[in-house]
Amino acid sequence: MAKADDVEVLEVAGQAVRITNPGKVFFPDRGDTKLDLARYYLAVGPALMAAMGGRPVLLQRFPNGVTGSSFFQKRVAPTKADPWLTTTRVSTPNGTTSDALVAVDLAHVLWAVNMGCLGFHVWPNTAADPEHADELRIDLDPGPGVTFPMIREGAAETKALLDELGMAGHAKTTGNRGIHIYVRLRPRWDGYAVRAAAVAVARELERRRPDLLTAAWWKEERGARVFVDFNQNAPHKTVFGAWSVRANPHGQVSTPFAWDELATVEPRELTLASVPARLSERGDPWAAVSADPQSLEPLLALHERDMASGLMDAPWPPVYPKMPNEPPRVAPSRARKET
């Protein structure tokens, strides 16, 4: 590590990565600086790269820390100062293409940190194989009136369904109030098939626990239930990545955890200050994820069953073009007024 004026130079993955203004406070409530954030990512580096290495990432930049304004950066290009940056062509939901940063190694991660990126929004495919989504991401989303114990219960129901289908799921906190459950897939299916599987998961969970879980896209239909957000799997959709630091005052981390921790995991306790020691003591709970990629066929069979019974597709987000077999994109209350 070298220091010159107000620049810290970190030797990482064969590159000299500059951290400018290293003492700038990014988390005022905690006092953590930009350099503290960089050191956090170095501390969790192997687990972070196992989770998102080789994938395109979307940067949400907070140049002045969590209390300042932010913006998303889709386009990245190598510069004279950093000619080693690796990018890949990606599409956004509306079809716009751009060259996104690829999380090749920790040098790329720390370059983004220096740009004010706190955490990473990760594509569900690798840069080497953009045609296949190799992650199903089940997002248990808390709305108004939903408590974290309810999220825990929803995660247990999700695991029970996956266990019944012979599929391995891996859980993490979202860094806020929810839980994500990932299923690493064999690289055989595109994003449309993976989203169809996610819709089937959401609907099956709602059938089993309608008091707790909902697949309702329209907020007015959800009530105080956990929303299983299937559209996080829509093609080209990014999801906040494992081991990434959220832009909240507590510096919470989207932290993978073992299933036997579900009853005790507390998101507020999982911060950039506490997670490195936890990882060192307990190891990476996702260490075996890549070794056992799953088949999507059990969930596609549920989807085909639903379609055969006469169900339509679930609504898509408004930025996507109208899809075949999709219901009208209008809230039920508004539809009733217009009829």
C-alpha cells in the first residue's frame, strides 16, 4: 500500500488501484470512510468474487456517501489511467445497450469503490455467456405491515418448496429488510424461462400460504403479506449482489447465511464492520454453490401446469414491451372504474 498526498494506492490483482480522498466519510453515523469501504471489500474478497466474479455489474454511485445524491452508471470505458478495465455489452430492460463493467477481479471492485460505488447490482449471467441466466433469484419483499419474522417464515416456506422439488437454494439478507434466495442453474435457460420459473414459484408459494405470501404484482392486492417478486428475474434485470454494502446509515451488508441461521439472523447486525470477522469465523455459506448447478425443469413443470390450467402470464414491469399472454397492465381498481 502506498500513499501520496490525498491518494491511497492499493496493489490488488496485479493492478495499482488509486483510492482518492480515502478519508472522505461515506457513512456519517458510523464514521466509516471510503478507505474503510475498500478494506471491507478486500476482507471479503474471495467470497465476493465467488458470488459475482465474471459478471457484468451496474454501479450506483454515491460520490459524497450515503447522505448525498446518487446516480446509476451503466456505461464504463477503460481510460488512459486504467486501461485494464474490462467491460462487456449488455442490454437494459428497454433494449438499450451499453458497455458495463465486468467484476473480473478485486481491482475492478476497488476501482468502482473509488468512483463512489457502495454496492453492486449484478446481472444473472456471466459476461462469457450472456445468452443464459444461470441464477434464479427469489426476492422476498417486505411491504407495509410485513415484519422480518414474516420474511423468515416466508424463506422457510420457500426452502420447503425447493427441498420438495429436489433443488438447492441459498439465502442471503438483502441488506435492508428482505431475504433473497438464489438457485444456481446450469447455463441452459434464457431469462424468459427463468422468469417463468420465478412466476411459478411465487404462485405456488401463495397457494400454500395465502395468509403469508403473495404473487400479486399490484400493491393494492398484497395486503400485509410478503411479496415474492418474480420480476426480479425478468431478462436483463440486475439484483443487489451478495456481500455488497447498502447505502443506508448502518452500512448493512447483503450477507449470505446458512439455513440453520434463519431463525437468528438479524440484518441490522450485518455491517461492513462485522461481516469480515463473521466470514473469517464461519466461512462462506455459499462456498459450494457453483459446484452444484441445478436444473430448472421442476419449476418449469409447475409453470406449464399453471398455463395448462388457463392462467395467464403475470404482469411485466412497465419498461418491458408487451409480452404474449400477458394480462392488461392496469391496476385492478382502475380496471373496474373503466368498465
